[in-house]
Amino acid sequence: MRIIFLVMTLCVLFNNIAVADDHKVAVRAYQGIEYAISHWGPTVKLLEKKIPGHTFTLVPIVSLKEVIVRAGNNEFDFVITNPSSFVEIEQLFGARPLATLNNRRADTAQDRFGSVIFTHVKNNDILKIKDLEGKSLMVVSERAFGGWQVAWLEMLEQGFNPQKLLKNLMFTKSNTQPEVVQAVLDGKADAGVVRTDLLERMEAAGKVDMRYLRIINNKDIKGFPFFISTKLYPEWAFAAMNSVPVELSQQVKKILFAVDPDSEAARKGQYVGWLPPRDYSTVRALLKTLKIQPGLQ
């Protein structure tokens, strides 16, 4: 009987260890599931390769609201997501930032981004933000950071309240930014908001011709080579949930910091590497100004 009991106990222990060593890495799939798998899969595989005895599974999530819900249900251990999403998860569930993304964009390294407000060139009456009064504006979603919240704050700071002055504030059905671009090109929306560098990447891929678009409130920021209508904010965060052991978090952080710019993970992810966590206080301030409380409201 003692032998049987011992065997059963060991089986339970081994099962628990196996479960504990299988780690889910959620990612905000802002361009869809397939893109997220192609983009982030190699990074997750790198973690698994570098940390023996641990498996890492990528969990792409399109909806930012779903990211919050699944975080609350303890459905993942790590998360790669936009700044405001990270801040919400940090405040609600105690997530810890491990690294900030250092993007590769047009052969430059960028650890900050913002929003682009744009319209079709045929809309000759839309030249500045205040010209959006009485017009329709499409944004990704209420929770989208570069795809809405950053531009929203810029509008308020210029004395334009989009909720009161727009004819129609429209949200995408797909929760993806290319839908915004296409809506403006097709005349379904007078203007749109996407994150910086997206339009340039779409043009490079032959998906859009910038000659048909006009940037509204375009700013010239030294060292930032893309169209931008707003301030810049720190890039996406790679964070660990509060339940992840500190030792494992440190291992993951060390691997991220050591990613080679020429590695498959960096090439597929279109980034240079990962940096120590940037200061996300500007993001917290933005959410406070916009009166966006963390949660599912």
C-alpha cells in the first residue's frame, strides 16, 4: 500500500510540475491572428529553446477587452501588448514589465510611437484637426492605444472634443488597423486613426498608395522618420503576470535583452531587440486625463 501511495504521490507531483512548466504568452494581435503567429512565434520559440524544461505557447488575442478578461481568468503567464493595455493589466493584476520593444522601422530603431490622423486627399475641407467637426472618424476600438487613445488626447489638447464635435465616431468590426485605412480610401469614413509607421509599412507592401492620403496635424520630431500627428509614447511591453516566479521572469528578461538583431526572432518580429522597461508614466497620465479606468467599462 505504501508503494502504491508513493507512486500516486509522485504522479501528482510530476503532473503539477508539467503544468507549471507550460507557459502561455498572450499577444495583442492588432493585425489579426495569422500575422501575430508569424510575427511573434519565433520569439516565443526562442524562449523555449533557451530555457530547458519549460514550454512556451503563443496565444494571439485580437480584442483588447478579451486580453483583460483572460488576464483576470489567469489564462496566460506573460503578455506582449500595447502601453495602455499593459498599464491596465499592471494596475488590475499586478503584472510586471520585463522589457520594452525596440522596433525596427525603415532601418532605424524605434522604442516610441504615436498616432497618425489622416484623410483622403479628395477631402479638401479637412486640413487640420478642427476641420473634423461634423465629419466621420474611424478608429480601431475604444481601447486601442495608437489606434485611438493617443489621437483622442491630442484632439482634446487642441480644443477639439471628438465625442461632441464629430458627426460619427466609428469603430472597426475586425479590431484591426488596415480596416481603418481601407474605410478612408473607400470613402466610408472621412478620416481615420492608426499607429505611426503602419501607413509606411502598408505602402512598402503595395497595400496603399500614400498619394491618396493626407496626414492631419503632421509633426516633425527629430529622430522619428514617420508621419505622426501626436506625441510619442513608449513602445509595447513584454510583461510577466504576478503569478510567474521572479526567477523565471529574470530568465525571460535576460533572453530578451540578448536577442540578436539578425536572429529569426528579431527578423520575423521586425524589431532590433528589447530594452529595459521604459517609463510608462506618460501612459498612466494619458489614461487619467481621458478618465479611462482599468477594467471592462
